[in-house]
Amino acid sequence: MIRRWLLLGAACAVLVLLVVANLSFGAEAIPPSEVVAAVLRFEPASYDDYVVIYQRLPRALIALYAGAATACGGLVLQGLTRNPLASPSTLGINAGATAFVVAGAYLFDFGLDAQGLAALTGAVVGFAASLTVARLAGLSHDPRGLALILAGALVSMFFIGIANAFLLSDPARRMDFLGWVNGNINHVYADRLLRFWWIGPIALIGLQLLARPLTLIALGDGKAASLGVDVTLVSRLALTAVACAAGSAVAICGPIGFVGLVVPHLVRPFVGGGFKFGLPACAVCGAGLCLLADLAAREAFKPYVLHTGVLLDLMGGVVFALIVRRYYLGTAARSPS
């Protein structure tokens, strides 16, 4: 128990350092002392203070939000489905939210508030569609859960195809969403963060309150039910919270992929399979990973700036292959012929 608290405290300390680094580095480096001064006593006449408060701070906050929301979502999805490849990006949640936002904006000229509602609706529809396709494909006869992941990939391609079709249909409006649809942590989305920031904390607090029954469900539905857990109710509440958290992140900065896939695997060896420590650890580490990826996207190819989502997709693709090799190909190789 003490070891876990110490690890969580160390992760929080690293997160603070990453926040300071994100506020310090950019086109022109700003010393950490001046960054702290800008946050504590903002001077409107100071150019450095303006850059810190109106450009780098919103970007860091968006990275914190998106990373925490998607990482916790991945942990819950992997626990409930008992599938190591489950995450908002692999089960249609991110893609559904993306398609609904773009379609709503193009067909009905949705404003920011309506786009947020569309993202939440699309996240729920995307996951429900993935689960439906998986069941039709024989999920109950697939103990390794490949049907669910393949269904999620199929649904994600379908929804992303819809989003791209709308983007191609109106080149004049395409630039409004071209960066966002690829996952772009950028200060220009500060107004989106201001509108939707409250959704994530409510969803994550709800998941934390469900930590004990979620841990029991992850050990087996029968065992959880024998200990008084309403498995159906808890699962539905948790999945709704995950869809809201991940959908709100998409509404803010577009689909940030693979954080929800990677972070639970990084955290689990240190804090165990329980959700009491797993959720806060994933929130901190997911936020830190997004901050680190955003810093790399800005600094690695100066003077050019990559979209953070593109960099995370490249990192996640490698980890995805490693997870498949460990849990699926490795298992097949070890099974008797």
C-alpha cells in the first residue's frame, strides 16, 4: 500500500515537471522562474507572460485533460472486456465521436455546445456498434476477444470514412476540422476546453466511486455477483462514464489515439490490477504521456510542429504490435498443436 502511494506521488512530481517543461519550451525558451511568475502574477504588457498564459498553458491543460480521460477509459474497458487491446481508440468510441461532430457541423451547422453533445452521443453509438458487430460475429465463442477488436476496427474505419467524406465534400470548410480530426493539442481549442472541461472530472470521479465493484467484476462476473455487486448496473454506469470522458476529449481536441491502450499496460505492473490505485495512476501517467508527446511534437522537428495525435499514433502502433505479439501470437505459439 505504501509503495503504491509513493509511486503515485513520484508520478505526480514528474507530471509537475512536465507541465513546467511544456510551459518553458517552445519557439523561444522561457526560464521556469519566469513561467512561475507569469502564472502567479500575469503582466498583460509582457510578451512572455502572454505566450505562457494564452498559448502554452491552454495547450498543457488540453493535454492533461485528454491524456487523463482516455487513459482511465482504456483501463476500465480492458477490465470490463478482459481484453488487453480494448481502448477508446480500438472500440469505436473516438471514431464515433469524431464522425458525429463533423456530421453535425456540416449537416446542421452545430455550434460548440451542440458539437459537445454530438461527441458524447457518437462515443456511445460507436461503442454500441462495435459490441453489436462483435456479437453478430460470434463474440461468445471467441475466448481471446479478437472478434471485439476486429469489430472495433471495422466500426472505426466506417465512422472515420464518414467524417472524411464530409470533409471532402466542402473544401472551404475542411480547414476548420482538418487539424482537429487528426487529434491536435493546440491552444486554439481553449474555448472548447472551457465549454467541456467539467465532463471529464465528473466521469472520472464516478469511475473512482465504482473502483471496488469494477475490480470485482474484472475478477469475474460470478464472483462479483456473489459479493453483492449488480454487475449489469455497474458495467453500464462505468461504460457510460468512459464514453462521456473519451467523447468530451474528442470534442475538445479531436481523437487522441492509443493513450488509452498503452498507459494501462505501463501502470498495471506497478499498482496491480485493482482500480482504486489504477485509475488515479492512469490519470497521472496518461496526462504525462500526452504532455511528453506534445512537447516532442513541438520540439523534435523545429521549426515545424507535428500534430500530437499523429505522433501518438506512431508510438501506439508499435505498442499495439507488441501487445498483439505478447497476448495473441505468443499464446498461440505456446498452445499445444
